Amino acid sequence: MRVRPLVLSAATALSLFALAGCASSGGDDASPTATGATDLCAAVVDSGSASDAVEVSGEIGTVPTVAFDAPLEITDLERTVVEEGTGPDLAAGEFLNYAVSAYDVETGQLIDSAGYEPGQLLPQQISPETGLGQILGCSPLGSRVVATFPASDANAAAVYVIDMLTVTPTAAWGEEQEPAAGAPTVELDEDGAPTITIPDAEAPTAVEIETLKKGDGDEVLPGDSVLVQYTGAKWSDGSVFDSSWDRGAPTSFATTQVVDGFRQALEGQTVGSQVVVVVPPEFGYGASEGNELQNETLVFVVDILATQHPING
């Protein structure tokens, strides 16, 4: 099975694409490099009179109280660290859990906020080429940053306050569970990438789901968008036909965008879990003429790293 990555909107009315989309000439699809940590420090935008004029109070991880003389004139993208955290420095390629609040430059009023409760935002991968990377740089986790965005053709100017919370692991971290007899066996390498061994038996005719690790995070709800690592293999010969591990990073999609057996393996699970699911053709690609997975029973090992509930969920 192949799923295409997509840009997920926030579960609020925030214009969060500005954080991910105000990229430099390097382009949004540039990948973090071996010198990514250095590049991230160098990529950060400067502070200025607008970002320095914003006063912020309140605890990290809660919607802040913000004050500035409105209307606030913003001519350039600026950022100011208003509280420096004590955690490790953010590194390029990491997936950051963050919370963000947006404020109207004309009135100083809160427009909207997200990320302060589980299931509101997916973690974002940080690189020097993205706006979020350029705003946060290599600041330590636990920091609070003010960013001031000038008006564009599509959006009004705005003030953002971003809390850098934690980094999401790229492999499941839940408590290991006893595997069921007769299920496909899974061995993990030191990074967490799975090798799947298919049992010498007839393929099941119903979807079979086993939890290999039980996570302690939020529950994946119907229609959620998820951040996952996964590997898919054919029951018929054990060959791997798709794997996020081979592409070097987790991927995100909605549970409604995958075959039904994969959806069943996600919904109702908790973040941090790893599951193995056997998907008969009826719940996969069926008899789709010309599809390489036509009439195949599929086996997926899925690490569930994060979930974002639907906007109206």
C-alpha cells in the first residue's frame, strides 16, 4: 500500500500554513542534512522592534496572556525568544510537539489557539528550509517564542506565540505485549525498523490485529490524521512492498485515506502503540485489476506516533 503525504490543516482556524510555508529559496521539500543542527541555528530570523514589543505572560503549555500597543506595525518576519527553555536544543529532522496562539495586530485580541490539549496538532518536522524552523532555530525545548508575520496577499498580519513542548520519537515507545501464537512475527532493529516473518499457514480471511506495544498517549478517533511509521509486506511471499522506514521519516495521513484493514488497525489504538495487522484482499485492494497488490493478503506493522482529531471532532 502506498499513501501520499499531505499537508494537514490545524484543528483550528489558525493560518498555521504560514509557519510551515514561509520557506526560504531552498524550498519546502529540502531534506535535513548531516549539518542540520548548525544550519538550523544559522537559519533563524532576527528579532526586531515588532517582535520585541510583544509582552507575554503565563506558563509554558497554556494559552498565554499577550499585550502590545495595537495596532502593531509589522514589516518583516521577526522572532523573539521571550522565555528560554532548559531542555536540549532543537535539531533539524526532529518532530516537534508545539502549541501556538495567534493574535490580531489591530486589536491585540486572541484569534485562536491549538496544541495545548492532546489531539489538536500533529508534530511538525523541523528543517532550516521551513518557516517554523526559521522561527524557532535551534532553541532549547521548553522555550516560548514570539513571531510577528507581516501581511501577505492572502493573509492579514498576525502575532504568534509558540511553545516548544517536546520531541516525538520516530518509533513506538509503548509497553511490550505478549504476541499471539500464529501471528506474523516482528523483529526490530536498533532504530525500531521492523522485519516481518510470515507464518507457514493459510492466510486469514478476516482482519487480524495484534498490539505489540501499548502506548500511553491519546486515542486515535475515526477520521483522525495520524503520524506513523509503517512497513507493509505480502503474505504470499513475505516481500516488502512499501515502508516509511525505507524513506527515512514518518509519514502522515488521515485514517480515511487508507484501505479499510489499515484503518481498523489505527482507530481505537493509543499513541505510542505498535500494531501488526493482517489485511485480507476484501479489506485491502481486492481484485483491483492491474494493481500490484491485487488479491494479496497484506501484513502491516504500524508505529502510531501522534494523532490529530478532526476539526469538528
